[in-house]
Amino acid sequence: MISITPKSPIPSISLRNLSKVFALALIAGTTFTAVKQSTAAESSASKGTIALSLKTITNDDFQKALADAVKAKVESMGYTFLLVTAGEQTAVSAQVNQVEDLIAKKVTGMVLNPMDGNAVVPVLGKARDAGIPVVTVDSPVAKGHEDLYITFVGTDNFNAGMQAGKQMVQSLANKGKVLVVRGANGSVAGDNRVDGFKKGLEGSGVTIVGEQPGNWTNSVAMQVTENMLQANKDVQGLFTASDVMLDGILEALSDANRKGIVIISVDGSHKAVDLLAGGDIYGTMAQFPQKIGSIAVEKLVSVIENKSAANSIPKVIDSGTMLYSKDNLDEAKKQMF
Amino acid sequence: MRRIIQTTLKNGSVVILVLLVLAGIVFVRNFASIDNAAVIVRQSAIPAIAVLGMTMVLMTGGIDLSLGFVVGLASTATGFMAKVWDLPVDLTVAATVLIGALVGLVNGAIIQYMKVPSFITTLGTGYILYGISQLVSAGNVITRLPPSLLAVGRTNLLGLPTSVYIAVGIVALGWFLIHRSVFGRALSAFGFNSRAAFLSGLPTARVNVLTYVLCSSLAALAGLLLTIRVNAAQPNMGGGVFTFEIITAAIVGGTSLFGGVGSVIGSLFGVLIIKVIENCINLMNISYHLYLAVQGGIILTVIVMDKIRSRAA
Amino acid sequence: MGQRVGRFLFSLLGVAAFAAAALLVPHFLTPANLLNVVRQSSIIGIGAVGMTMVIVILGIDLSIAGLIALCPMVSGLLMLQGVPIVISIIAGISVGIVMGLFNGLVVAKLDVPPFITTLVVGQVSQGLALIMNNGRSIGGFPASYVRIGNGSFLGIPVSDLLLLVMMGIGIFITQFTPTGNRIYALGGNETVVRQEGINVDGLKLFVYAFSGFCASVAGILLSAQLDTVHPIQGDPYLLDTIAACVIGGVSLAGGAGSAAMAVAGALIIGSVRNVLDLLGVHPFSQNVLVGTIIILVVFGSGLSRYRRTVPV
Amino acid sequence: MDEPLLEMHEITKYIYDSSGRPIRNSDVKILDSVSFDLRRGEVHVLVGENGAGKSTLMKILGGIIPADQGTITLEGAAVGFASAREARDRGIAFIHQELNLCANLDVAHNIFLGRELTRGGVLDKKKLYAQARALLSSLGFEIDPMIMLGRLTTAHQQIVEIAKALSYESKILIMDEPTASLSKTEIDRLFSLMRTLQARGIGIVYISHRFEELRQVGDRISVLRDGRSIGTIPSQGFREDEVIQMMVGRSIDDMYPHFHRPTDDTLLAVENLRLLPGSAPLSLTVRRGEVVGISGLVGSGRTELLKTIFGARRLLSGRIVYNGKKINGWRPRRLVRAGMAYLSEDRKTEGLITAMTIRENVTLASLFRLFRSGVISQRKESEAARKRVQQLRIVARSVEQTVGTLSGGNQQRTVFAKWRAAEPQLLLLDEPTRGIDVGAKSQIYKMIDEIAAQGLGVLMVSSELPELIGMSDRIYVMRAGTLVAELTEREVMTQAGILAHILKGAPQPVY
């Protein structure tokens, strides 16, 4: 039908004006948040800004604890702290962009927790060219690029996994079947822990009968555990790549009413320690974010203030790990994050 | 009823399910056990609630890509209300569903009145919701929820948790709503030909908006029950993967991509199909990475088969 | 008319974003940073060039998220096997084209709605990317490959040049070839195009294949920039690419929009994210913002087609 | 010159069953050995009721569908077209009723769509625009080939389409109701263009219902009825009633029953309604038991008027009073509940849900009354549907048959059934007999008469003056978005009388 009227002009026009208003409001909003943020960042005349780049502090007590530690140390040493997080576990490129933006912003120094050991290499080069010293923490940069950063401070995830493996062998008296709940696909730290765990089992009578990813999420961890338990009625042990999935796993076990399964995890978060106290899990391989944070900042600042030459500092500083179990609860309660 | 059964049989989801189960029984160790069946049922209950809403949205000719993120938001909200503010259970449940309803209202309003295509709207709101729940929760996982709340979904009746019975009840209601109510008729009329429906005096605008409200409310309820089931509240529950799972279930269940046609029973089978596959993958300890590809492969096969059949007819 | 509003909002957003940036962020207007912005936008921009053509013919391509991961994964794995770089890249690109063709095939021959088809194909590609290296990321590629992403030619970053080249290809096809004319015609009135005896299915195949091609180039460039392929690295780019198109005034009502505008849209998204990064705004807040922008711009650019289907 | 340009000899097209196989033995055929010929430089008018087979015949000529039997001879050579493309390459161009151009491309790119001029694979824009401009000016129109087609008036768009057809060196032009949406002046320009084409020796097949036009441009008139050729007469001084006779096969009067009697109480009163920003306000009334007709060209705002009353279109100013209630801003939902019904001119996209069954369509507008609880009882629904199906003599296997598979007449009956089921008080009818056969028409006329006789009000829009005159108690004439006349006296309700008003301001057409 050909109409001699323009298609209902009145509403569409008003709609459009409306949308312009929206758009403007939007811009205004952005700018506002922006101003708030920037003023927050620039406040307190300080010796300079030290930035921390993390994948995320969400769903991750460890990263939160690390961030808190760095913040405390940075401010205690008279610098301004700036935290940037890439958000998604997978936003590798976002982190790289953010680091570039920090370089453009000419921060004094940088503490970097690489989301991917390779992805950060190019941008580390840029930081060096811009004369911005960097200390990496938690997860390592790919081998062969040690010249790009002062030092790496962190838990040796492979080692932590391996210790867990050895513990598993010991507590299962060298024979039995175990399940593994992995981290998210493509997480270096998670993969290293599991690889280490397997290494730890080598030469023992303990075998892995099921291995599925829990995506760092309780609901997924619960479902895969439920299903794996169906296939393996006779498992005695379970290893998970992180404390963050323990709740889901325990739910699955209790639904299937499986008692006395030896559960070993990695992290040493207060959550895990609670479960430890309640006897729900056997142990968790502790990391020490506070230690990592403060060491990292110390080394960084000493280089910034030329107290020590960058090359005088060892390239790898292992913040160590230890097993929290019901035998050392008090210690765990002191150290846990 | 006859027509429902016919359509269900026609869309073939039953056939697929039967074949899968047979395959499972024959090839997958430990698949054929009452225990495992119960596990699959438990895992299917919550998606079965969510798929209902998606079925209705697809019937309008739209899509809701934000569904999984409503689940995450609901989970976060539940955690906060039940643990942090320890509100009474009934209030927590009501408020959570209400939040879902509000999200749906926003989606529906944008789609119906601002005429923004549904996949753009819900793609956008999806990101928005995920951002919000992450920021609100500051990423804290809230666990050890109050037993009174857990009781809602976990009280054991005849070996199955209440969440299963809730799901059954809601699916029954949904079946009735879609296949036996004036709303359902209006919904499908709108999906087939919104113009004609509008000019026949049907409340098309309301139907369209209400559909999204229902979809998000059900998603929120699913999020609540999921939180109860896992006894942990966190924003990254659900998410894009969950959304895709639900869309797959609905389409495998024979819901038309062109609007108008939808089958609750079919969608239910769709969910079961997916959960059986996941179960087998885990039982056989196949690399979980296969999963997305397998799932996508199935949905494609179904679409193609369906098309070819309709060509033949 | 809708498009004019789109353009208006587009310029409005552009001006506002840059004004805000220049005002609030001293480091924003430095050459170094602006180069960053362009480089960071190049991935989105290249994706948007292909997406534009798809939207012009009333489609959408949600599969690019998967392809941005899958294609470089193929190239990367081959490279690490010692296959010559060029061949590896060609392999990766052809994977993108094949997936795109598949999209086109299902959309054209079975007329399955594009958003479902491409959503599914995207998931499959994602799945394949995960399977190929068992869910693990790969890296440590030959220097010459990494230089594609980080090196520069005549002082201009290679990424920027690549973006320009892809944009050029897009503009050439749409503005200066018969195919381009038919693509717009297809978006304007499919029945006419059919009556002209033009091979409509062929056109659709071409458009989706081209989008797949762009996605693969974007993915490979990304992996060269990062010297890494992460199996789900495509995820963050879907939203931004669509946002770039709609902000660039590509009308979801079909038949209107240009690669150049889409790339401009990408630069805006890039600048917005860059500014917010410089100010330490949390990425989640950024997504909330981008999500809102998309909805508002699409709404603002008045989809007459959708208006007509439901009475106002 | 005497050797005909085109000869279509004994063309037959069978009706097809649902599975697409032709039913050869059936005595009903879409085309039953129809013959048709066209000379160089002549305009051969093809008339016939909707569904008489005009468009089918032309589709066969245009290569859009194949004939089952018969031969086509073009310039003495037997031809058979596999596709529209092929037919066009042989010099046969089809100007469809609805425009076949892309509003989002400019004029030149539209004209050369599919045959873009290139140099080395690259568009040769200079040449493209030059040729387009030349083509248009050769037709005596200075249209900028760079302008977006969507910005042109319908008339100019039509010119562009003709220019496009000519760019194929067409020898034959098929024009299907080209004037449907043109103003008088535009029509005249089109006719003069047609004369230039004739002078070039191009043969034109002209499909139209407007007798006044046939005298202006026609050389010969051929009449089709129910798929048969009834005859061919020279258009010089033909008599309308004679042609109508040939078209409908019976004299027109006995088709329109008129038992209803208007009452005095007003059912609908429209006061100072402004339809478009530009147009003058209009007022009208409909009384119970009255059939009120609205006449006017397509695009005069007839449909907009009905839709505005029915709340499907925003009303700019004025008030609408229905049953004594002011109903400004009411939406269809509320109005249907208040007993208003709107039968759209566009059955397939606005009247029916073709994918649904007869049952579902018939109850669509009365669900709210049938099932107040919101729960559908299928038994009750089927009963209601069957009742209406019988009442309106819808021919179908069962109420469970999908409406899409019904014939045009039965589909239209289904729409009526839907609105009868809604038990309305006021019916707004937009082209109630479009695209249905004569038999169905007369039945629908009976129905409308019955409805009015039951004391309901009917407001009816129609392009077919005879039916309008036959059915209406009063007729409003519409032009440019407002009512320009109200004819109450039977004697002034004649085609000539109405047309005079429709075309007022334009030079009187030659009758």
C-alpha cells in the first residue's frame, strides 16, 4: 500500500530527540566518573605513581589479597597506588592495552601479574624503552625474556602442585584413584598446578581416573564432579587447582554422600582454612600474597630510587609454599588471606 | 494434547534423546544406573526452568542473549540478601525473582517501544548485567548460605531435591500457559504475524514485553535454585555458555526460529539431551573442550535436518 | 533519515569522547598514545569492515568472536610446527573464509536467521580453538610474525597500515564494484535483486565469507600483537565490533552504511576504552557503558524497518 | 507492420494441487486456451475481474511462470522463456504494480542494477550517470541520476522503472495498473510518455480497471473472465456497460442486495479529524443499520482514515465519538472489545495469520469474550469456529485446515468469520472484495447487507465504484487526505458523479 503520509512523523521525531538526550547524558556520565577516578588517582602529592596490573580481583581472594598488600606497601613507601584490572579471566589483550596506556601515562613503576606469559612480552619491551621499571608477580613471563623485567616474585605453581601430589600419595598410602578438577581453559597457573600434581604422583600407585575443568566456578565444578563420581565409585582422592571451586566440589560429594575422600587444593585462602578446621578437606597448598606483594614493591622501589642495580636482583624470587593441614591450623590462621 | 505430542514427535527431539540414551547405555560405562539417572535429572531441573522463558521469547521471533547473565545477577543478589543482609527466605526468593522481572521489563520495553532488535538489546543488557553483578559483588563468592534458604531447593523427597519438583511444577504451568491459554495463543499469533495480531485486537505490546519479563524472571529463579544447589553465590554462574546451552535446548526441542511455533515438551527434551551429552563426556572423561563443538554440531544438524524435512514436505 | 541521526550521534559521540579525553587526560593527546589508540582499535576496525557488509544485507555475524580465536590458533600451531609463516597465515585465513562460507550457506540456502546461524558457528569455532591445543594458549612466534603486530613501516605501525588496507578493500568492494552495488541493492530490496536474475545466494555467500576473512585477519593481527593465541581471545571483540558498526551509522534496517564509517566507529570505541583505561575505570564499568551506547545508538538511528512491523 | 509483434496462442494453465502437481482433468483452469496478440506501436488493454487470469497470462508472457500448453510467437519466431531474465533479454519488460526498485540506491545504479557498466571490473561511474541521464531525457524527463531513488515521487520512480525497462531495448512493455497511485497530472504525463513509446513502435500491454483511461490510451480492449478470452473490441467508443457485461457475465444490478434500512441513531461520529499535517480536517457519521461508502483514489488517505478510527494510527487532531463515548487514543484492543471491527485491504499480512488454522483465526478477535478466565477450552473453541464456518459457508476440509491453504474467497470469508465472531457493532471494511472471484463477491455483498440489516453500522472503502454505489446508502468522496463531498441522493451516486468529485481540480477526463 502506498501511503501519501510520511510514516508517523510525530513519534519518531520525539524518539530521536529523546535518544540525543540519552547520548548526551551518557557522555556526561562517562566524563563524570572519569573525573572522579582521575582526581582519586592523582591526590596526595607523592614521589610518583606505582601501578599494579592484574587480571581481576573478582572471584579471587588471592588476587585481592595481593592487591591489598601492594597497595599498603606502595603507600607506606610514599608513592601513589594505581590498580588496573583487565576484568575477564580471558581478556589478555585488554591487559596489554592497559599496560600500554600506563606507559603512555608515564607511571613511575609497574607491578605486573601477566595473564599470559607470552602476551606481555612485547609490551614489557615498550616499558623498558620508556624507562619504566617492572616487577612481575604470581604468574611468570615466558622464558628467555628475563632482560625485560627486574624480577619475578611468586609461588612456583608447578612446585605447589607437585607438593600436593606428593601429599596425596602419602595420605593415600601410595595407592588409590583420584579425580582432578582443573581451572579454566587456558589458565597458565591452573595448568602448571595440575602438571605439577601429575609430576608428584609419578612412580606412585595413585592414578588419575577423571580430569575435567571447573572453570574457576562452583556450579561447573559441582556438575563435573557429580558426573565424574558416577563413573568412578571408588575414588579416594581429589585435587583441585584452586580453593575457589571447593564449595561446589564439596556439595557434589555430599549429594553423592561420599565421605573420607582426601581433598587437596591450592591457595590457602581463609575459606579453605575454615573447611580445613571443619575437617571437610585434607589440605591446601598455601601461597603468600602479602609476602609476594611487599617483596615486589620493595625491589621495584629500590631500583626506582637507585638503591640497588636491577641486575643485582635475582630473576626469580620464590615466595614459597607450604601445606596447610589440620596439624598446623594455628599457623594457617595467621598466614591465610 | 494430541497436537502437542505430534509436534514433539515431528521435531525429532524425542528420537535424538532415545538414540543418545541407548548409545549411552551401550557404550558408556556406569551410564545405566538409577543413581546416574537421578544425577542427570537433578542437573536438568534448573535449565528446564530457564528454557521455558527462552522458548517463549523465541516464539515471539526474538532472542534473549542476556539470560545467562540474569542467572549470575540473581545468584549474586540471592547471596547478598540471604547471607549479608540475612533477609527472611520468602523475601529473598521474592526479591530475586522481582529483580529478574525488572530486567525483563527493561529488555521488553527497549525491544517493544524503542524498536531495537532483540539480539542487540539483550547482547547489550547482557554485558551491562554482567558488569553490574561483578561490580556489586566485588567478586566475592558467598558460601555457607542459611539452611532455611537451602531448604527451598534441597529438601529431599523420594531421593530427589525439591528443586526438581519445583521445575516439574513450573514446566507444567508453562505448558499450560503456552499451549492452553489465551496468552499463549496471543504469543504465537504475535510470533507469526504481529501486525495481524495487533489489528485483531490482541494486546501485542503487553504480550511481547510480558514474554521478556517472564523469561528473565524464570532465569532469576533458575539462578536462585542454582545458587541453592551449589550453596555458593557468585556472579560468573550462568553466563554466555549457559545462555547458549538454553538456546540450543529450545531449538533442538523444535522451537521455530521464525516465531509462532514452540513446544514446551520439546524444549524439555532439549535440556535432557544436552545434559545426557555432558554426562557422557564426563563419564568417558573426554576432554571437556570438545563440548562446545559437539553442542554446536548438534544444533546445526537439527536445524539442517528440520529444514530439509520441511522442504520435502 | 535514520542514518542521518546515526551520523549525528556518531559525530556527537566522537566529539564528546575526544573533548573529554583532551580535557581530562593530559597523556591522551600525545602522538604515542594516539598511535596506541589506533593500534588497539585496529582489531575492532578490521572486524567491523566485514561486519558492515553483513549488516548491510540485513544480517549479523556473531561468529567473529570464535573466528578471532580459531584462525590464529591454526596459523600459530602450524608456525610452531615450523611451517613457513606465509603458509601458516594463509591457512588461518582460509579457515576464516571457509567458516564464513558455511555461515553464508546456511543463511542463504536454508534461510536460517543469521543471528542463530552465526552464533552457533561461532560456538563451534570456539570449541575447535579449545580442542586444538587442549585449551591452552600458545606463543613465542617467529620475530617476523610478531613484527606484523608491533613493528612499523615508514614510522607507521603495521597494524594501522593493515587496518587502512582492509578498510580500503571494504570501500573498494562496496563503492567501486558491481558486487558492491548489488550488495546494497540486496539490503534495499531483495525481490528486485532476484528479478534481475542476480545470484542472491552467491552474494550472501560472498558477504559472509568476506566477514569471515576480516575476522581471520583481525585474529591473526591480534595474535601477532600479543605474540600469543589464547583459545578464547575473541570474546571481548564481538560487542565492540557491533558497537563500532552501529556507532558508525551502519543501519540495522539494512542497505546503508560504509566501511569507512564503521572504522571511524571503531576508533571511537577504542578512544573511549583508552580514556577509561588511562583513568583506571574498571573494565566491567566500561562494558556497562559500551552496552548502553550500542542500545542507545541503534535506538537513536531509528530503524524504520522495525518501526513498520509494529505500529507506533 | 501488419505482422503482429507478439502472438500468444491457446495458452492453458491448470490449477495445481497442494503438492504442486497440475490437475489436468479439472474443468476449472486458471487459463483455458487463451489467445492474445499485440501489434507494434499499439496499446492493448487487458481487462477482467480480479482472478480472471490477467496477471497469470502476463506472468507467462514475462517468463515468471511457464504455460502448461500453448505457444508464444515473438516477431514470427516461436519462443519459450525459462526465466524473467530470459524474457527481458528477448525484449519483454514487466512494469509491476508495486515498484521494483531499491530506494537506497541512486537512480543510475537502479537502472543498471545487474548490468553495471565497468572498466576493468571497476564501476565506470561517469559512463553510468551519463547513460542514465541520456536515457531519462530521451523520455522527456530531467531526473538527476545521482539522486537517491527513495527521494523521488512515486510517479518519477515509475518513470525510472520504465527507463530501466527501455534500457533493455524492450519491444514489449507490460504495465500492470501503473496509474494506481498517480495523481491526475502524473497520469497525463505517463500517457504522453506511452505515446512516445508507441511512436517508437513499442507494443504495450496495459492492465487497468479505469475505463476513463482506456479511452485515452487504448487501441484495443481484450476481456478475460474465469480464465477464458471473452472477446476483443476496439477501444474507440466502447460502451462501459458492454465491457462490464463481458467482465462479470451478468448485468451488475442484481449483484447488490439492499434490504437493510438505516436508522437514525448515530453509531460513529468523526469530528474535525486531521489525517495528515497538511490536510484539511474532516467529519463523518455512520448510523446504525447504515452502509456508508468511501470513494477515492488509492493514496487519497482512505486506508489511513479507517486505521485512524480503529486506533492503529496516531490521530493528529479532532475527536472520534463511538457509541456516545470519546475514543481518541483508544488502541485496537480496546476498540475490538467495544465492538469495532476492521477488515484490512491486505488480507495476508494484516487480516489473517496464514500459518494458523481456521479455528485459531476465527476465534482470534473473540478470545477475550469466549474465554474470560484466560483458559482456552478447545471443545468450546471448535464449536464457535464451526458455527461461523457454516454461517459463512467457508469451504474447507475441517476447521483444523491452515488458512494459508485456502482459496482467496475462503480466506476472505474467514476474515469475515473472525469479525462476526467478535460480534461487532461497527464494521470498517477496506476493499472487502479485493482479489476474490465474482461468486464470492456477491456472497460478501449479501453478508454486508445482512450485517447492516441487523442494525450494525458499516463504513466501507472500495475502489470498485459499482459495488460502492450498489451497497452504500451514502458515499463520501475523499481526496488529498480529506473528504471533499458527501453524496446522499441515489441519483447523484453514479460513477460519473463520483469520478467528477474524485478528479475535481484536474481537467475533466474524457468520457
